[in-house]
Amino acid sequence: KAGVTQTPRYLIKTRGQQVTLSCSPISGHRSVSWYQQTPGQGLQFLFEYFSETQRNKGNFPGRFSGRQFSNSRSEMNVSTLELGDSALYLCASTWDGIGELFFGEGSRLTVL
Amino acid sequence: AQKITQTQPGMFVQEKEAVTLDCTYDTSDQSYGLFWYKQPSSGEMIFLIYQGSYDEQNATEGRYSLNFQKARKSANLVISASQLGDSAMYFCAMRPRAATGSGGSNYKLTFGKGTLLTVNP
């Protein structure tokens, strides 16, 4: 059974650009959540989607957005990138959003 | 609001010995779940063990056990017979177990800052 797949694994952007990260959950999982991990702030919740609906959103500015498609795949977008957006972005999936989360290997974003 | 505290930034243990990683939490929820995850240098978060707040027995999964003391609000992870491959960051996390539709808070994990475990040969 394939795990959670995140693409791209590594990317470098410059300030002001935008970025889109993709997450394919484990087959059958309908909930996808996103977390940002930085050395200073640790792991912080971004948002969670279930059946294409956002059910919860963390305390991040509107530059951070996401969506989920009918096949449960999810994307997150960060517009007008800032240096502080440099982080490891982790996607996790679960069947219903309540069980244990299965994480991908993350997308490591560097903003120059 | 929920809060997880891991007071040990780093821990060292000799191979084959046991080690305890500390985790304390604070929550006003009556029902909640506690999780431990391992993060190797590759970045992937690996689920280790889960404890529900109303579970009467401490959770165990192979070499991992969770020392749950509800009154003290602690959920320490015990790793027995440490192996070199156990060297990694370890995160304690929690989530309320309120019913679906409670505002979405039960879909969010709150993590501690983590403990870096190094297993020496």
C-alpha cells in the first residue's frame, strides 16, 4: 500500500513568488491535513480537508491556501513568498480525520 | 487551547538500554488522544503509539510503551532495548476527541517541540 506522496520534495523560490505543493494521500483516506515545520516555531497546523471541504484552519495569513480534489489529492499554495516561509511542509492523511495521521516525507521550501 | 511540553531538547542513550522521553500536556478537553511520532533526518513523521485519555491501560507497541499518568498530565514514551536506528527526533502530540462537527478542533494535532534522541554504540 503506497504511503502519502508529496511533490516536489525540494524547491527554491525567491521572495514575492508563489508556490504550489501537492499531496496524494493513502488510497481510501479522505482527510488530508497540512503542517508547517520550522526550527523556531516547530510543527504548526495549517489546515485540514475532508471530502473537498476545509474543516479547520490554523493561524496563518491568507497567503496560505489549500484545496482538495474529488480524488482526495490536495494542494496548498503560498503566494507572495517571504523569507519566513522557508520550512518543511508536511502533509498527512487519515480515513476520517480522527485516527492516527500518516505523514509524507514533506516538501522542503527555501525562500531566497 | 492545548499545549504540549517536552522539556528534554536532547537525550543520549547507550545501545540496548531503555530510555524515557518526557511529555506533559495541558488541555481543558475531557476526552483527548495522545500520540508519539518519530522523525528521522529524512523528514517523514512516523507514527509510534497512541493513548486515549479514557484508556485504562498504558499503550504498548513492540519496544514502545507509553507511561500515561492522567492526574499528572504526563504521557512519557519509553523505548526499551534502544537500537542505533532509534536515533531521531521524537514528538509528542495531542488532539481532542470531541464529536465530529465540534468546530474542527479534533482534526488538528498540537505538537511539542520535540526531543532529539541519540543512541550511542
